[in-house]
Amino acid sequence: MRHSVNRPPTPDVRDDQEKEPTLQEIINIKLIESGEKERLMELLRERLVECGWKDEMKSLCRAFVKKKGRNNVTVDDLVHVVTPKGRASIPDSVKAELLQRIRTFLVSTTL
């Protein structure tokens, strides 16, 4: 008895055509092209420094390095430990301000 040959599936016609960008991708492109993304990033940096978030994250990193030993910590270790705490501790006021700026940008831009 002869077994069938394993072949890759026949490609779908839609796979060959260029896929439409998602709304999120379109918004990201518009933010980058207009320079608004860089302005938002700068605003975020300023607000995080003003509220003490940056110093708090620096302290967390230093405490982790002190606990584990300087030679036993990698950047990946720090990122793995600090990222969830960092994201959770961003003040709601900073998130709200950024969200409002993004909404204002979207209203003023035609997609």
C-alpha cells in the first residue's frame, strides 16, 4: 500500500495578495510620519521623571542587583523583574494625559 506524500497546503489566493494594514498599524504610521510619536515619547519621559517613577524604577533595579550580586544579574533579568512593576506603577494621570493627546491627534488627522 502506498502512502500519500506530505505536501504543504495549497496557498490561499488571499495570502498572496498584500494584506491590509490594521487600524493600529495605520495609526502608528501616522504618528511616526507626523512626528507626534516622538513628541508623545518625550512627554511621557518628562511626566515619569516629574512624578518620581524613574527614580522608583532605578531603586528597584539597584535593590535587585544588590540582592542577586552584581556579577549574577543580566539586563534580561532586570527587564523580566522590573517591567511588570514598572507598567503597573505608571500613574493614572500620566496614562490619561497621553490617551487624551492621542485622541486629539486622531480627531485632527484623517485616516
